[in-house]
Amino acid sequence: MKALILNSGLGRRMGVLTSEHPKCMTEITASDTILSIQLKQLVDIGVTEVVMTTGLFDEVLVNYCRSLDLPLEYHFVNNPRYAETNYIYSIYCARDKLKNDDILLMHGDLVFENSVIDKVIASEQSCMTVSSTLPLPEKDFKAVIKDGRIAAVGISFFDDAVAAQPLYLLKKDDWNLWLNQIIAFCEAGETSCYAENAFNEISDKCRIMPLDVKGSLCNEIDTPEDLSVVSSRFREIENRKVYMCFSTDIIHSAHIGIIKKASRLGKLTVGVLSDEVVTSYKRFPLLPCEERKVLFQNINGVSRVIEQKALDYSDVIKEMQPDIIVHGDDWRTGFQKPIRDEVVRLLATYGGRLVEFPYSTDPKYVELEKRALSNLSIPDVRRGRLRKAIDMKGCINAIEAHSGLTGLIAEQTVVQQNGKAYQFDAMWISSLCDSTAKGKPDIELVDMTSRFRTIDDIMEVTTKPIIFDGDTGGIIEHFVYTVRTLERMGVSMIIIEDKTGLKKNSLFGTEVEQTQDTIENFSAKISAGKKAQKTKDFMIVARIESLILEKGMDDALERAFAFTEAGADGIMIHSRKKEPDEIFEFIEKFRAKDKTTPIVVVPTSFNTVTEAEFKERGVNVVIYANQLTRSAYPAMKNTAELILSTHRAKEADDQCIPFKEIISLIPEEQ
Ligand code: SPV
Ligand code: MG
């Protein structure tokens, strides 16, 4: 396709404004002329070749085009008889460059907004821009429409006519017909009429459809009055507030494409979702928000970048009142639909508009996201993310995982609620559940090699950070090796409890004999572990059993401060009371002296407390230590009993999900 821009006219009605250059070089904004706007629009829509007819100031025009330095190939054709002929003759002069091609024809004094040219270029048939909402102009072009097609164009038609602007997309066959008629006219000496006079004679053979641009800006500039109206309208359009939000940290060509489209609608502000929102909605971002902001700030077409702190747009809309919000059309269904509905509602309150572009499902982008995910599972990347998540969110949660399958549940479960998304931040490799899954008691019987194997199974299919239940940590000489192995595997945190001898699960409390380690020995274990680790990321957390073993609050606090002093990266305080009072008391007293060391809780017994309340009191990690095992066991037992009592599997089917559903959880390839 070639663009044909007609710039041979004298533009006499513009007065002094055209005394030194052609009309198309008249400034519309401080940085753009009618022509530079048109040419940039052509570049944006992918046109590379321009045929431009010239007249007076031929050289000025040619030099000006070159100075714009746009990626366009120009064919300048001078009409030497510009003073006494009309543009029909200019086209005649350029005929050899115009044959057998689709032509985008425009007058050189036409200013239109981007959406107009976008619609024209998207048309599958030849078309001419018309406006059904404008009054019929006295002197300018009108198009007569018959049977849905343009039957005639001129200034003297008033019946069955609409206002029309000289912007055409002409498909090769239609254009050849019209061009041949233009040639015939000119060779017969008819050189001072409109090119449209030639069209009117063959219009029944052409299929040029009216393209209704309604109230969009598409105006010729003939007089200084036109100039003032059109340029203020153009500036208004250019300054429209356009807003678009991104969660991505991998910017690819589809993002650039949609940014380009959005920036053509006005001044584009990009919202970058905060790290916290991205983590709960999608996955841990590969780049923190500040980095993502810098990336977007440097993309062509982006005027401003802000942080969007919620998945829903209400705050942004209230603050910024964008004229246009741009989004992919993927949010019309699914969990984002309520967010979209709210955006539509809020925009309607002040006349804002939602513009949706088709969402790209190109497999190469899916592949990129897959790669990002596998990146997150690399040990070095995974290990440090727990600390980062704690810093970012203040308080994170973790759920138990004891196998690849439970790992996948921890990894993939997302709940959408009121336009927000929730998922687990980390996984807890519980000694109790790992032992139970193997049908063994939780007494450090399952050896470390086997525990590492469980971690490996989980790591193979997940990306989330791992907190390892290290029981007592064993003897110091063994503990240092455990630390190094876990660190190398990409585990983020080990929690060891201050017990010695035959460890039993804490939930037995004082019902079984359990011995607490001395402060000195346990502190030495922590210090040795801290010394052994190679990275800064890895965390060793001291778990205090004083409340479980009924040794009192003072003992718990004394140990907490001693273990922190010994280098512990966090304190886990445990209790098996239903009431959270002693946990709250510990947190309050610990926080009175230590504001920063992370506190971990396992609310199996005191399970009425919400994460928000824990956070408010100063807790940083909430671990749901065994709920998957505890809920799976009765379900499985029930099914086994049902099969035994009915002597077949049919009755049990109601409580089984189809295997297809389980399979869908399992990724085909990592
Ligand atoms: C585990 O999950 O193995 C724990 C937490 O150590 S608790 O069972 O509450 O002791
Ligand atoms: Mg345990």
C-alpha cells in the first residue's frame, strides 16, 4: 500500500500563514504541523511509501519532509501547473507511481485523530470517511450514499448526502478504475475540476463504502478560523488522560504493541502493580516494582508511570479521572470480570471510556511466562524470596506440603474475593506430615536423606519458597551439614526446636516426656549453623518450646532473646492452647524489646486468630502446619469404608473428583 498526499494547492485562504511554505506545513501544536502529524500517523500504522504531490514551495516541502527523519520512502511529484489546475491534475502527474496498488489517499490539509486512521486502515473494503453526526457543510465535500455505497462526492449534493472528508482507502481494483477515469479527464483537458468528478462517473462500478467517524476529529483546514478550532481540538485529544495497568515483569512485543495503541489515544499513564499485588495475583515478580517502573518509563509512548497498589482500579480512577482506560479483552470473563464491571461503572459516572484490545494468546508469550516460572524455581532465586516476601508483605503465610501433589496445591491454589486474589506465600515441610505420609511417628525417625527426598519432590514441581521443619536439628556436628545441604537445595528457612533426646511432636505437650535443650547448647547450635551457611539469604529460626512444656513466659522470653543474640534469624513461639492469650503475651513482650526479628507462629490450636490480627500484633510468618494431611486422611478413610461396605466403587464416586481434574493440576513439563 502507498499513501498519496495531495500538497500542490496554494492554500490562499490561509493568508500570511501560507506565504512562505505550503499549507500542510502549518503548525497545529508547538512541535507538529498538519503534515508531520499525518506522516507520523502513517509510520504508526505501518505505511512505508508515500507519494506526495507538490506545487509552489516544492523545495521547502521536500526539505521539510527529509528533516523529519521518518522511516518513509518518498516519491515527490511536482505539478508544474499548480496555479491553474486542481489536484486531479496533480494525481495525473503522479499516475505512474500510483498504478496497481492499494492507495491511502488524503488531502494535505486534513487533520484527523489516530482512531480515524486506525478505522480506515482496518477496513476490508475501499472506504471514504464521512460523518453522520455533523451538519451538512455549505461549501465542503458531501457524499451521496446509495445502497450503502458512495455514489457521488462533491460540494453541490445535498440529497441523501452526509458530510464527507477527503480521506480514502482505495483497494487496487477500485482505485485503478478511478485513476483511469482521472487520466481520461485530464487528457480531455478537464484539469480544474475535483478528482471526485471523475469518480462520480464510474462510481457504480466501484465499491467505496462510507466509513462513519461520527464526531471524531477529521477536518480540513482552509482558513485561520479552521486552524484555531482544529488545533485546539487536536491538543485536547492529545492530552486526553489514558491509563493502562500492567502486572508483567517480562516486557514483550505484545506489550509494546498495546502500549503503542494506547498512547495513540492520548497521554498515556502506565500503572505498575505493586509487588504485593503481583505476588498474590500471579507469582513473585522477577523484578521489584521500582525496576518495573523504570522499564515502563523508558518505553516510547509512555508519559508517566505510577504504582497501582490494588488489583481494582477504584483509587486510580478516583484520583486521576482518566478519559480512557485501556485493557486487553481477556478480563471480560473470569475472575477479573468484577474488576472490569467496577471500572465500567466508575468511568460512566464522569463520561470516561473503556477501550479494549484483543488479548494475545500467542504461544511464544505463554512460553516466556513458563520460562519465568522455571526461573523462580532455580535454587538461588527461590532461596532468597522468603526474606523478600517477609520484607514486602510484613506478614506471610505458608501451608504444609509433604509430597509433589500437596506442593502443587500449595503452589497453585488461588482464591479470588472481591476483586482481590489470595494465595500461599510459602510451603512448610512439616516433620509431622512428612512422617505421617510415610506411616511413621514424628520422632525424627524419618532420616534426613528421606526428608531431603521429600523436599526434592516438592521442588521439582513448584516455585514457592520452602520452610523446612528441622525438628531438633540433631547434634551440632550434623546440623551444620543439614544447613549447607538445605541451602544448596534452595530451601529458604529451617526452623529447629530447643529440645533434645527423643523428640516427640509438640502437640502432645506434657503428655509425653520431652526434654528441653539448655540455652547454651541450643545457642551454640544456632551459631554453628549460621557460621556454616554460605549465603545471606538462608534463615535459621529458633523454635521455643517453653510454653508447650509449661516452663513459663519468662523462660520463653529469656530463650528468645538468647537465641536471637546467638544469631537466630527469627523466633518461632509455639503453644497448644486454644486461646491465643499466651502467644499474644509473648509477642507483646518480645516486641517491646525487639521490633525487627521475625516472629513465626503455628496456629493449629489457637486457630481463631486471623492473619491480619497476627500481623497487627507483630507476627511475620503464619504456618498452617498440617491441615492438608488432616483433611485428606478422613476423606480417604471414608472412601475406603464406603467401598468395603457397598462392595463396589459406585457409591464412593460422589466423593471422588474425576482424575482429569487432578491431572490438570500436574504441569506437563516444567
Ligand atoms: C510439624 O508440623 O511437624 C510441627 C509443627 O513441628 S507442630 O506439629 O505443631 O509441632
Ligand atoms: Mg515437626
